[in-house]
Amino acid sequence: MKRLVCMLAVLAVVFGASLAAGAVSVEGDASYLMGFGDNKGQGFAAHAKVELMAEVFADAGFSYVTFGEERTETLLTLGGLYRVASEEDLQIFIGGGYAMLTPSEENGGGKKGNGIFGKFGFTLIPGPKMTLVADVGYAPRFKLNGADDAVSLITARATLSYEVMENIAVQGTVKHYRAGKDIQSGVLIGGGVAISF
């Protein structure tokens, strides 16, 4: 529960700072997730993207996933994005930031991980009132505390939303992350709400 409060506080700070700075736009979404395949877990994920100035965005993401009673993982990413292309129905972003992963004792020996990652993403409008957002992050030298060698961290997310009223949409999400061979989320699928203004 403390992690959830911490995540909400981080997202509130990002939103608050953007409003105080007169941000151009704000986008956010929250999803309930369930795992499929070998990793049958469930959890929560939230993402926020704030345009601080033309073409420059602050970006934050959080997920908290429980696999059974003994294994939990928390992933927090904070960073920035630059919009390299903007068309009527397609926007492309590149950027990076800092990622922190906290697995439970049973998964990864309780080694907290952190590292700098690069990110690529896009926003596509495939039809009226529909938006597809996808991104991939990669940290080639992700350090797990107590481990001899760094591992790579890969995160991926795709969200398809449908606007049900102005600035509010329902959405479905697919999410995955992996740190080395031992820590992975499997395929997480869920749904929730998205807002933009």
C-alpha cells in the first residue's frame, strides 16, 4: 500500500508541476492488469506524459504486480521525451530516463535494480475517437544491487483507447518488462481509463 501511495504522490507532483508551469498538454492513464501464461499475476499500472514546452515532454510510469502471495514487483520510470515527428494522425517520440525495479525476496533475491534507459514510442490515431500509444524502453546496463554483472532491462507497453466523452477514454493495455533472465512480468493485459487535456 505504501508503494501505491508513493506512486500516486509522484504522479501528482508531475501533474502539479505541469499545471504550475503552464504545460501545453497532459495525458494520463491507469489500468488494472492480469498476467497470462506462466506468470499469472495481477496488479496496477499508471502512466503520465506532460508537454512542458513545444515538442518536449516529462514522462512517468509505475506498475505494481503481485504473482501469488510471495512475489511482488514494483517498476518506476521517470524521464523525458522529445517529439521528433508530428503528423495529423501520427506522433513519434524518443527519449530516456531513470528506471527503478524492486522485486520481492523470492524473485531476484530482493535485489533492487536501477539504471538509465532509452525509449522509443509513438501515438497513432487509427480511427475516429481511437488512439494507440506504444513504447519500448531499453537499459543495457541495468544494475541489480548485490549482483556481479549488470543485466539489460526491457519494458514494452501498448494501449488502445476509445474516447467516450471529451478528454476521457476507456482503454485496454498490454505491458511487459524483463530484467535479465530471472525477473520478468510475462504478458500483462488489462484495462482502465485514460484522460487528456
